[in-house]
Amino acid sequence: MAANVIPIPRRSDAHRRALAERRANIIEERRRSFLRLASHELRTPLNAVIGFSEILANELCGPLGAPQYKQYAEHVRLSGLKLLRLVNQMLEIVRLDGDATDLQTTSEPLDHALDDVLDTVRTELRAKDLRVAVGSADGVATVKADPRGLRTVLCNLIQNSIAFSPAGGEIRVRSAVLGDRVEITITDDGEGVDPAEIPRLLRPFEQGENALTRSNEGAGLGLPIARLLCRNMGGSLKLHCQPGHGLEATVALPRG
């Protein structure tokens, strides 16, 4: 007597795709949870390192003795600040990549945001003797954006221009109203990158392959954060470049 064979139903292609998508979503959520946990756990000891090294560098509790100790404490403080900035950027990437809903868009004067950003990067500009030329084709523009998000976008793009500009160069910031959108274009005098490299620059932890890009510090998070912020504020970020002619970043946001 032949044994009864119970046929095993074959999964359809749609079923297999659904299972694969579910597994991918689970893996992605675990990745984000790990990054959130790791970033938060790093912040507490980093704040202690920065705080105590600042006390030592400024000799607030009395002289340290040999002058080298004060220099070493300052190196520790600066390294701690650099690492804390990376941790904050990682948290921002995780938050924005998950379609952050805490952005509050409002009508924001572009010139006010730009003044705040230029105050923030003034020391970096002075260190390389860089000029920032600001102009507008339509007078003062107002955009619909999250105030902190707008400043973060502008700051990341200008800091990127600072990093790749030659000493004594110029960074140009131009704005124009195009229908219901406002375009802000930031251009530098750097060496630029191969246009084929641009998609890499917009991915987290990626940088261009040319020697100029590799010679600069950073984890390659500034541009991806700017792109995600623009997307979550109803706008976009596009990069354009020709080798030897600098990098041009164009932000498009809804008109306020």
C-alpha cells in the first residue's frame, strides 16, 4: 500500500516577496535600534571626558605643573568634541532615515537662518581666510521649513564647502524664487569630484574617491543628513560638479 503523501503547498512569488520584505524590515529595525542604543550609551562618558578635560585645560582647580599637561588636556577635549559630533550625526541619520515626524515647518526668513549659520562657522572661515558672498535674485526669500532643520542643512553644506575650499577662496550663496519653490545654491572653489561620485556623497558613511576628499576628516554624514532633512521638509537637495570647478549644492524648499 502506497503511503499517503501530503503535498506541501508551494509558496507563490508574492508570498516569498512578502516574507523577504518582512525579514528586511526586521533587520533594518534592529539596525536602527542598535545605533540608537550605542549612540545614547556613548554620549554620557563622552560628556564626562569633554567636561573634565576642559577643567584641566583651563586649570580651574589649580596649575597642572608641566605645560604639556595643559596641551594634552586640550587635545583630549577637542577629540571628545569631534567624537560627540559624530555620535550626534549618527543619531540624526537614524532619526531622519525613519521619516522623522518631529519637524515643525513654519515660514522662516532665509537671511535670518543664514546669519545664524555664518556666526556658527565664523572661526572655521577665518582659519582658512575664506569669504562668503551672499546674493539673492529676488530680495529676501522666506521658506517653509523647520527652523533647526533649515539651519542644519545650510550649516552642513557650508561646512562641506569650507572643508574643500582652498585657503583664501570664496564660497557663494545665492537664492532665487521659482514659482512655489525657493532654490538656495552654495558653490565653492574646490577641486570638485567626478560627477559619477555624487551618489556616493549622498549615502551615509561614504566619501568621494579623489585624493582631496580622502585628505579631509569626517565620516561622510553631513551631506546625507542635509538630503534627508530636505526630503522630510518637502524639498530636495541636488549636487552638481565638474572636476576642477568646485561643488555646487542646490537646496529646493517650499516657498514660505
